[in-house]
Amino acid sequence: MMPPRPWLMGIVNATPDSFSDGGRSFEATVRHALQLLEDGADILDIGGESTRPGAGEVPVAEELDRVMPVLTELKKWRPDCRISVDTRKSKVAEAALAAGAEIVNDVSGLAFDPDMAAVAAKFGAVIILGHTRGTPQEMVSRCNYRMLIRDVTDELKRTAGMAAEAGILPEKLWFDPGIGFAKTAEQSWELLRHLEELAELGPLVIGHSRKSFLGYPAGADRECATAAVTMYLRMQKVLAVRVHDVRSARIMFDVAEKLAAAGE
């Protein structure tokens, strides 16, 4: 029997410098987000700061200027849509949650802003605890693990403890093992091979789409490699997959479910 279908988290980059699809105008970003919903996104993940390796920090005011107009406009058009805000900053998270977001996606795992956990607790929001080490500027030099899976698990457990101390309920914690964040390409592949062990932490969110580690077996064609990993994730016990191309992921999931049903 197939596990439940993962939720599709559509990526909405409200940034000029995203490695994949930044630089859209406000109007184009909103249109893109609405199309992701039409394509089958269960959640929209809106981010105003690139956290790719080497990316610089964006001031709070600028990040708010990027994220909040998009979020507010989406809530006008689709008040029922479920929105996650992809931010490391508590002030951005607080504004987004007050405007109707339900989820905070903190790739720093509460390490960047000491007030983040308190803000999530105040709103009763779900928080995605991402695993990384250091800032985007230094993470590429911090891939030294003794035992990758154990180390990532232990570090996320410590982060979960910080969240609990701030008053965040266990059912509000989702975990992202941080594909590509302070990980080499091979370490990112190893994380994907050990999802069952990582799932012992709690609900898993996997962000793999178009990342550089995919180029190692697939050359320059990250899109095809993304699709292959997305289909692999469909067969794993993960809660959500974070993708750019929601339409293709939804079609793959629908086909897989049709084939599975034919054998019952």
C-alpha cells in the first residue's frame, strides 16, 4: 500500500536573486502564486530572502516590503489558501502570521533570531525547523559530520527542545533535514536515503527542487533530477515536498495513485 500523498508546497520567491526564479515583478509573482494554487499546491511558501549558499542577508524592512504585499494580495484573491512564510526573522514571521500565514519555515532552525520561537508560540503557528550550520556565507565550510544522520537528528532534537521551551506544542513542529544546507552533494543524497530514520523526529518537509546536488548524477538537467526525486519522495513517509513545478509533481502523484489503485 502506498503511503499518504505528501502535500505539495509551492515555492514563491519574492526575491530578485533567487538561484531559480527570482526577479519577477510584484504582479508576476502574484500571478505565479495563483497559478501554483491552480496547479494543485496545498501550501504556498513565500520567501523574500535567498538563503542559497553565499547569499547575503536582507534587512528586515526590505524583506517585509518583498513578502507582505504578495501575501496580502494572495489573501484577497484566495482567502482560503494556506501560506507559509520562508524567513529567518521574527519580525517578518510576526507580520506574516498576523496577515494570515499559518506556517513559519525557518531554515536556520531558530539559530538566526532568538525571538522566532516566541513569535510562533504566540500565534500557535506550525514551524518548520530546518537543519543547517552557520550562515549562508559560511555553511559550505561546515559540512564536517562524524555520522551524518545521527548528527542531523541530534541537532534537530536540540532545536525541538528550544521550541518546546518557548511554548510551541509538539504537534506544531515539522522538520526539514536541510538538503543542500551545510551538506555536500553526497551528504544530501545520503539524507534522502535515510528518510525513514529522520522521520522518527516527526513530520518531514523536504526541499530538494532544482538544488545543485541534483547536478551530480544528472549533469546540468536539474529539472529531470528534481522530478525523479519528487517521485521517490512520493513513496516515502514525508509530510510535504517543497517544489517549484507543482503541476508536474501533481501529475506524477496522480498517475502513481491511479496505477496503485489498478492493482488493488
